[in-house]
Amino acid sequence: MSKQDTVLDVLSKVCGKPKTELKPEHELVADLGIDSPKGLQLLADLEDALKVEISDEDAAALNTVGDLLKYAGKLG
């Protein structure tokens, strides 16, 4: 499974929407309802699934599904 697939699986679980409905242009807060508690859960789950530590600076730049996918793509 690719890192992008892993991101979509984790995001789907946290936001409660099917993976197939998640589009790169969706905003995490406005479109997917990721509030502060869900945001923390998302970051923790992504760190576990991707075996990385996401810095506060990087986390602040993750606003859309596309941002998450680009970030995962940079992990190699």
C-alpha cells in the first residue's frame, strides 16, 4: 500500500467518509469536519501509520486532502 493510500485510509477513518469520496481539493475543516480533537487524532494516527513525526510547522500547513497527499509523497 502506498503512503497516499495509507493517508486516505487514516483520513477516512477519522472523518467518517468513504475513501472514494475524499478529493484533493477538500478542506479538512470546512469540508470534512475535522475539528481540533479530530485534528489531533488525525495527526497521531498518521504518525503511527506512516512511522514519522509530523512537526507543528508541517501540521499547520496541512489544510486540504491534497496537502496531506503531497506531504506523504515527500516522505519517499
